[in-house]
Amino acid sequence: MNVPYHHPVRMLSLVGVLLALLPCAASAEAPTRVNDVQYIGSHNSYHAGLAPGEAAVWKQLDPSLFAKLDYAHPALSKQLDDGVRQVELDVYGDRLGGRYAHPGIVGRVAAAGLPADAPFADAQVMAAPGFKVMHVQDLDQRSTCQPLQACLRELRAWSLAHPGHLPLFILLETEEESLPLPVPFVPVVPEPFDADAMNRLDAEVRRVFPRSSYIAPDDVRGQHATLDEAVRHDGWPTLAAARGHVIFLLDQHSVGKAYLQGHPALRGRAMFTNATPGEDDAAFLELNDGPADEIATRVRQGYLVRTRTDADLVEATHDDVRRRDAMLASGAQLLSTDFPAHEPASTGYVVAFPGNAVARCNPLRLLDSCARMDLTHR
């Protein structure tokens, strides 16, 4: 465009436009965000395994079930030291206390004439009100931390001791179903996770983690009307801003409605729901079994996706890496395994990034800004 010098207003307007464009050109490179990176997580992170007597009982009663339970993890803080950045805690309601204080497996060990195992948990802790952490009531209750508040305190202490760490994802799986157990067990019926229970769970998280320590749905939504709209427009915080923080995720899709009561689009809540794409609260999705192409689609849309690289010890038993490699390539940001780095299976099966890096740039969201980052530590 030719701008005559005798039109000073038009000339100044053009200069203003050009000057306004210069900063954009200088900062055109997209920053790396939380969902532009992949992290490795542990499945049932609290799981301490079965004691000798319990193992003997289950080998006899149900060998196939025992084969799915025969694994254990070290303490949560040790896993974080080793590079795990997503932990999973199975949570059971125990509003009055004592609901899970006497698991049926203990009596079965005694009935079989086997030596008594070490106590599965502190008796006073199990008798007190409060959320408990375990795999299956009556059957598999040994946890490296108990109750939930103790697990959260351990994670909080690690976070404080490692300022600037990559974001830590804490997945809470609310357990409220009675699983079919072999005779002679009559399992304790878990408490339902209704709206009241979800309010108490939210409060439990806030008691341990101050508001400044975690990234909440409100932080992601920003000025957008919904979370779904926000994440589709790069609503996730930058990785730099997320360092030193935790992100709470709810595993069970079924509790979403109860958790949303009074909190549309998760306003004022601490945790992200396992949501349905397109709904107001959609930011985090679980696609534990894939398929990889659907995961890739959701990752490209901006969602944070958790999947599993192995399940029920099947892949580990045969050192079968096909599922692992497909999930790594899918772009899912949270890759959950029973065998993270430093915890390989006896067959050699393990899920780790090259060089045992803590994280890596997402293969479906590659950015120059991420490629220059050091993701090998913290």
C-alpha cells in the first residue's frame, strides 16, 4: 500500500500496526504446556502386595486371580525419586471408621493353619473414621500408606522437598462396588461415593494441599465458559508454570455427576473428572485400553489422556511390548504401568523413556520449545 506523506493519521496507524506485529513475531514460538509432554505413572501405586499366608491362600483358592495380584510397589516417595510422575490411589469411604478393620483374608489364613501374617495395617488407623487406601476389601488391603491423608501427606512432603519438579499427577480411584470373591468370603460392602462423599473427598485433598500447591480446574478454564472450550484452545498451563505443582484427577467416570453438583464445569473444585469429550467438565480423559487412534485424536484436540501400557501382569509375564509401544506412540500423556523404571518384571519388561528420563516431548505435539528442554531430571 502506498501511503502519501500528507496523510499523517494514516501513516501513524500503519506504523502502529507494524509495531504491534513485531512482538508477535518475536514470541511466535508456542510454549510447552502440561499436555505437550508424556509422563510415566504407576498403577495401584500404594500396592504393598500379599503377605506369605495371604498368598498361599489365594494360590489355593483362585490361582488365576492370584496371578493378577502378585506385584508390589515401594513407597510413594521412592517411586517419585525414581521418576514416576503419576500415582494412583484406590480410595474407600469409611465415614464412621472400622469398616475395613477385619478383612476376611486374615481369618482364612488362620483357618488354613498357616502362620499368622504381620498386621496388614495399624489397628487404630483402621478403626478411625476417614478414607482408606487399598486394592480390594477383605482380599487385598495392604498399602504402603494408610489412611488416604497419610498418602497425601507423603506426596506433599516430597513435593516440598523437590521445588520445581515436573507436575505430579495424583489419580484417585473411588471404590464403591462389591467385587465377586471366591467362597468362603462375604465381602464388606463399600460406602457409596455420593455427593456428600465427594464433598468430603474434596475437603480431604484441600486439608493437605494448600490452594497454591495444585492446579485446579479454575486455573485451566480461565476466561472460557467451559473446561472443554479451554483445553481445545491451549487452556492447559505452561510446563514452566506447572512445575512444583500437583494435579488431582478422578479415575471413575461414574462419580462425575456427584462431584459436579453445585459446581458446574468444576468451578471451585480441586480435582478434574474423568469426563466425556464435549461436555463442560471435559479436560481429562481415561482411555485405559485405547484404542491408540482414538487416544491420538483426543490428544491432538488438547485433552489430557491417561492410558495403561499393561494390565493384569499379562504383558509383563511374556515380555510383550506391543501394547506398551502402541500407547507410547499414541500420545497419551499419562502412561500407567505396574513396571516403571527401577521396577522391571523378572522377564525384563519395563516402561521407561530413553536414559530413564522423567518425561519426554509428546510425539503428537512436538514443539521446538520442548525439544530444548531438559526432561531427564525432576
